[in-house]
Amino acid sequence: MNNPTLEFTGLTKGYNHGKPNEVKVLTGANASINSGEVVALVAPSGAGKSTLLHIIGLLDTPDAGTLKIAGQDMAGQGDAKRTLMRRTTLGFVYQFHHLLPEFTAAENVILPQRAMGVSASAARTRAVELLGTVGLEHRADHRPGELSGGEQQRVAFCRALANNPRLLLADEPTGNLDPETSDQVFDVLIGLVRDTGLSALIATHNLDLAARMDRTLRLQNGHLVET
Ligand code: ADP
């Protein structure tokens, strides 16, 4: 049965509307991602990848169009509902890990769970378990500064999955790593996504990485084309 985790139609977004320097970034983007599907988002720099990911990630709003996440219509939802969706239903991974440097790996994975009211001991148990799935149980009590780039990014994956999201949004998640580490860390990410059965939209410039996902969507001229 078709059961989209993410569904959007006719998304448009521009900047500086009505001014001479108006930029139309999205001109009617449509896509649907089913439960458990892993989809690559490929776009040249400046095509509007970040704009689209920010809209889907509820960090920005479109000028027009519909957006449904986990079956819930996001149109007209207030800040409280959008924040709750971001914390519970969406997971984010960026090109840079953005871990909090003064906290350990485990604490970075514990914090989003505590924000949702999970007890300290249950959050610690889940954090250590998640770190174990990416081969980092022995680094649980180390701070990000003591970890390699690949290890930092693996901790960031665990943090993104801490609250059991339905949809993972990733923006060039291995873009900062050397090619060999990038390959290994990408395998870890795909393994995690497959094991947990969540859906993912992963932006990448790397067509080899894109080919390892279920589908590729290319952002061109403001809309998405299946390739
Ligand atoms: P990508 O992530 O694919 O590199 P972006 O979504 O960041 O692309 O940007 C798409 C286009 O929109 C670019 O031409 C960029 O200059 C423009 N843009 C992005 N944000 C703004 C903004 N706040 N104001 C004006 N133009 C913007």
C-alpha cells in the first residue's frame, strides 16, 4: 500500500519578491517518499537544495504548495506544532556535525531525548545502544574534539535518530570527509536507515552515493525531476 512519509506538491519559494533582484528558487516542486524509501536529492550549487530542505524540515515556509509529513498537513500549523514535528518526526544531519563541544558523544545523543521528557537513565541507555550500532560504544564518554571527523559524523547520525524520527533529512552528510572515510560513513548511515526502516532524503553531489539509494530526484529549474 502506498504510504508516503513525505508528500509535497507545487512548492514555490522566491526571495526579494517584486524587487529587481527577485530570485525564484522553487517553481512548483512535487515529490512523494514512501515509508522506508531512501531518496537522493541531487542539485548543482545554487539550485535551491537548502531552500527545499529547510521547507521540508519546517525551518522555513513555502510561498505556495502543500506539504504533508507522516500524513500530517503542515499548512497553517503554528510554531509549537512545527517544533514538535521537528523534534519527534524529523531527524537532521548536516555537512558539519554541529555536535555540542562541551558535551560527550553520549550526552549529545541524550539531550534531544531529554527535551522530549525521556528519563536520564532511559536516554543514556538508548544513546549507548545507538552509539553501539555505529561502532562507537567505546567513544560514548569522549567529547567531539577527541573524535575523528568520521566518528563525529557517526555521533551526529545517532543524535538525529535519538527520538525515533520517521524521516531523515541529510544535507551532504559526508561532504566534509575524505573520499574513503566518506564511503565508510555513508555505509553506516544507509545501514542505520535500513535497520530502522525510516525514510530518508539525502542531498549529495556524489553520483556514486546517489546510485546507492532507491531513487534520485534532481532539482532543476525550480522543480524536481526523477532521474
Ligand atoms: P543550494 O543549497 O542548492 O546551493 P540555496 O537554496 O541555498 O541553493 O539557494 C538557491 C538560490 O536562492 C541561490 O541563488 C541563492 O543565492 C538564493 N537565496 C538563498 N537564500 C536567499 C535569501 N535569504 N535571500 C535572497 N536570495 C537567497
